[in-house]
Amino acid sequence: MSDERAELDATAILDALNRHGVEYVVIGAWAVEAQGIVRSNPTRDVDVTPRRTAVNLRRLSDTLRELGARIRTVGATEGLPFDHDGSSLARSEMWNLICPAGEFDISFAPSGFGRGYDDLAANALLVELPGGLRVRVAAVRDVIESKRAAGREKDITALPEIISEARRLGLLE
């Protein structure tokens, strides 16, 4: 994929999930940014962990169709089309996607949270975004734990700033 990424409109993606009744938790850097943590290198995608029930997966599939979601891959700026339904979505742990509203990832079992939604929902916070959209976001400490568990260079590099800002805002003990 080229460096020319679609500008992220996370609100459009999350609004579509909400309208279809998808149960999910926003994870990753976008989750901490939604809680007021300003980062020097803001995220360029939004990551979600949906609940893995048959009904929810059907709703997720419907949402992906509405969004015009395509598989994000190197060499295909607009992504690759894919056919899906609830059961086919569940066969993978991770989907890297792109749509006209930008890039987004679906992770059923993010690093450090093997039960995915069920683990994250317990500590998730309901955040109201500008315009009134309400979304459930992972607690800052859960995002930190997941980034540590992933151990990717970009995650480890981001942690000091996230932790410092979270403490400054009183989001960490």
C-alpha cells in the first residue's frame, strides 16, 4: 500500500457500527486519544474488538458492507474486495481493512486479552464524542497492557508518552 492513506474519519466508522447495533470496544491508540490523551504522533486508524456472537457477527458483516470495507494490503491502495458473512469473519483473529472513511482493524483477541471483548468490556468506558456519538473504549490501563503484550516497536515507543499523559490527566493511579 502506498503512503497515501485515506484521512481517518473514525466517527463515520464507529457511527456505522453503532447504527447496526454492533457490540464492540474501541482499542489501541484511538481509545486513549478519545479519552483526552494527546499524542505527538496521532493514530491513523481505529481498532475495534467486537463481541463474538452469531448475531453480532452478522451485524458486523452488514456494517462492513455499508462501509464498503476492503482488505488492506501492500500494493493495493484501495484495498482488495472480499466476500464475508458473520461466520467467515469469525474464522480470523484479525482483519486489516480500509474504506472511504479510512483504515480500521478488527481484532477479536488483541494482545494480552485472549477472550477479547469479554475481557475488555469489563473495564471499558463509555465516551461521548463531539456530535454526541457514544462509544465504548478500552480503559487506558488495558490499552497499555495490550501494547506491552504486543511488544511491537511502534507500541513500545508510544508507551512512555501515553503513560505520562494518562498520569497527568489522572487516568492512571
